[in-house]
Amino acid sequence: GAVVSQHPSRVICKSGTSVKIECRSLDFQATTMFWYRQFPKKSLMLMATSNEGSKATYEQGVEKDKFLINHASLTLSTLTVTSAHPEDSSFYICSASSSGRQSYEQYFGPGTRLTVT
Amino acid sequence: RKEVEQDPGPFNVPEGATVAFNCTYSNSASQSFFWYRQDCRKEPKLLMSVYSSGNEDGRFTAQLNRASQYISLLIRDSKLSDSATYLCVVILTGGGNKLTFGTGTQLKVEL
């Protein structure tokens, strides 16, 4: 199957700092990338959908100015958590899909565990 | 009401047992259905799609009841390696490829 990587896998930062998470599709061109957040014992919640070269579409309740998403190329999307606070501590997972594959097939990255102190 | 509901478990079963998970979805416009598996602190991975006619993949059988808006997953001859959280996932009609996840059902297979 397709491979998606995320970096970093784990990050600890101080409150008020910004953190950038990278999501890369390694062996296919990802026309669409998705960003999810998962709190302990909760379901994955879609934060936003990004298509290469266009602005991300954010889900209701997700602040676009706080969670900046850039999908500059067909293999890279980034999520920047700006001015992070302890309540932003979570598991962030990206996924990627391609127009050349089944539309429902999303390949997930291994996730990034963010802890804000 | 949550869009996708699952019993969180945990289901503790002995190795070799048969176990079934259920999932209900609230939106009758849901068009596609899946079971994903998620190991602790890992990303979810597609286990199988769920078709109206029901489908089987080895020890795993998935069924869909559109009238009752209900999906099931049956695991036969449970293995220790089956221990994980099983996520019920739906796609709404017109939702493109946006996945809506249930909270998952935790399975623990024991010796």
C-alpha cells in the first residue's frame, strides 16, 4: 500500500510557541490531504481537508488562524499549531488520498503526539 | 446523537473465541462503510469495506443493514494479534471522501 510519513512523531513544547507538523506521501501524489485530531479514548475528528494548491477547508469549530495548513505540493502538507496551549495537546494524524485511486482510500501517517506544557 | 456510535468495550475474550462488534449510524444518507483497526498509539488502518450483500475476508465478516442503519463485524477464531480498537467508519452521500469515525470498540484477546 501507499506510504505516508509524518514528522515529528512526538513533540513537547511550551505554551505560546508554534509547532509545525509535516505530512508526506512517499510513493504517490496526494491530491488531497486530511488532518485529524484524536484525544485519548475518543474518535478521530477531522480538522480540515486540503487540496494541493488551494486553501484548506476547515471543519466547523476548527480555527483556521490557529491551525494553519499548507499543501504546497502533491507530496507535502504541513499543519502549524500557532500559540499552542495545553488543551491543544493531542494526537494529530494526517492522511492522503489520490485522484488516481479509489476516492475513499485514505492512507494514514503514523501520527504526531503533541504535548504542550 | 453521535453520527457513528459504537460500544467502547473493552471486550475481553479468550483466544479462539468468536466476537462480534456492532455500529449504528445516524445519517441515512451514508453511502460507504468500513471497518478500520487502530493499535494503541498508532494510526488507523483499513481492515475491510462493508458491502450491502455482506462480505468476508478470512476470519472477518462484515455486514450492513441499511434499514436499521447498522453495521457489524464478526471475528472468528480470535488471535492475540487481533487485540486492538476497531473503528466503524462511514462516508456520507455527497461527502466526497470525508470519513466519519466512530469512537471505536476495544478488543483484548487473552490466553
